[in-house]
Amino acid sequence: MWSILGNYAFSQTGLNKRYQQAKQLLLWESAGWTRQDIKQLAKRDLQPADFCIGSQVFQLLWQAAYGRKKAEKLLMIVLDMAAMPKELSGDLQENQQLVRRFSNDLAPDHAFWQEFSHLVQEVFPREQLSTDTSFAKRIHQFRYVISSQQAQYIRRHFKRAKITDEEALAAFLKGKKGQRFWRKTADYSLNESARLHNKLAFKNGQTVYPDNSYRVNFKVLLHFHTEFILDSEGCFLNEIDAEQVTQNGIINGASFNYANKADKRHWELDVNPAKKHDPAFRTAVIANKEYHFKAPKAASKRSQAKSVEDWQRSYFNKKGLYASRHKSNFKAVKKHVRQFKWQLFKLRWKRR
């Protein structure tokens, strides 16, 4: 290590700088970066704050290694730099510690996230992410960490006093392109189904809402990979939120998508692995001793439902178990999406 360090004057100050530099380089090496990798950093004045995912120093190493180093090795480096445990606990302090492992400036639409997703797709073909390995489990649960970090980025950079997470997200999106029929590509979408993020439970004929409070949750996707789930009070929902732990967040929260679109790979990478690899704390909240939180059924018509019970549990049934105030769960979600669109419209109008 000493051989690749910069030259310093032979003095107490010079020796101390040399020691601090060696200490920082060893930290990067301990995360899995090779001696050849960190030679690029030897001439830099490294600071402890540089050692985080998304920092300028990290991006220097990442761009040099991406496409050259084995995909699995790069994924392992990111997990280790994040101090990703074998199993998430759901504890607020752990949530905060995990989010602090990322740069404050790593935005939800940074190119890094697409590159990371492509590596996951390469390393885990077909149903491989559902296999019984510690590596697959950590990669799956890392989706919840990413979503928490991305929500925290919005709060840190766009949230002001007395505004909601929803208003902060609108401020972030106001300069970006939404879906329009004339656009081939868009930055974000409000059209993806939020059905799986509106789980409820039923006990003795009564509806059980997460946190014992009526909420409708809707979804915002950014380049498909990044997912934000917000409740009807304007709060971000995350399984491991870094500000507050809620039952609704644990049950219905956001999870970063490794797939590029809603196709077969989406099920292989983002849906099916949850059955095998979800953290125990989340499984315990969703299916406790008294009742089981379940998403509404997808049947859009009574004729499409497999049974009377399935129609009663339909996302689209305005008289079903998931309906409220004479609206189906689907219609209630759409109402809040329209309200969010109106927020965006007003923000853009002010810019003119």
C-alpha cells in the first residue's frame, strides 16, 4: 500500500497525511476494490465522506470498472459498501445507517441505477433471483434500501417546512417529462397499477387498515426502475423508511425495480423473489396471528373472477371489500393520481 501513496515531506505533518491516506485506501480495498482500482485514488486527498455509494470518488472507480469487471463482483462491492446485512431488521436506526452509506447527491434518476439494474439482470437470468442463496436474498432486500435512499433524497433536496413528501416529489418532477401520447419516451409514469400496494386485512367482517387508518396509496415510477409509493395523506411509504416506521409502509411500501419494464423479467426479478426472500419482519407484519393483509384481486369484471369471493375482493368492484365511499379501490387511487397531476400542472404554470 505504501508504494502507491503520494509523496509527502518527511515531517510529522507529512507522515500523518500519508497515514490518513493509507487508511482511506485500505477502506476502499476492504470493500472489494482491487489494488489496481485504488491506484486511481492515490493522488487524491481522500476524505471519510468520500467512502459512500455515488460519491465522486465512487463514480471514478465505478465507471472504470463497469463493463470490465465481473458483474457479480461489482454487485458484491456495492452491497459491502452499503453494509447490507444478510437480513433487514426493519429497525429505524438500522434504516438510517443504511441510507447514510449513499451520497447525499445520488439522485433517483442518476445513470448509476440503470447500470446497477443491468448488472442484476445479467447475474440473475430467468428465476435465479428466487434461488436459496444469501447473495440473492441480499440483492432482493437491497431494493427496499434503494427506495428508502431515493425517498430521502427527495426529502433532503426538495422538502421544505410545512409541505408533504408528495409536494416535494412534485417539485422534483416538475421539470421532467411525463407520459404523453405523442412522446416516445418519458421520464416518469403515473399509469402503472398500484393494486399490490393497497393491501388490507379483514377480521370478523370488518376491514382492517394498516395503522388502523383509512389510506389510499398510489404509485409514481421514474424510468420504471425507481418507484415512489405515496398515501393519500402525501407521505412516502417505504418498508425501511429512514424517518418513520409505519405499518402501511412495511406492508405497502416502495421497492426499486431491477427490470426495465412490466414484462416477464419484472416478475422474475421484482415480484416472485419476494415470496422467497422478503425480510422476516415484513412477513410477520403482513401475515400475523390475527389476520393476513392481502392485495385486492385483479379481476376487472365479475365474469373474469374465478369465484364470488374473488369478485368481492376485486380492485375494481365498487361494492367489494376493498371499496370505500361508493368507489372501487381502483377509482379511489385514480382520484389521487389526478390530484397529483394537478399539483404538477400548477407548479409548471408558476414557472412560466
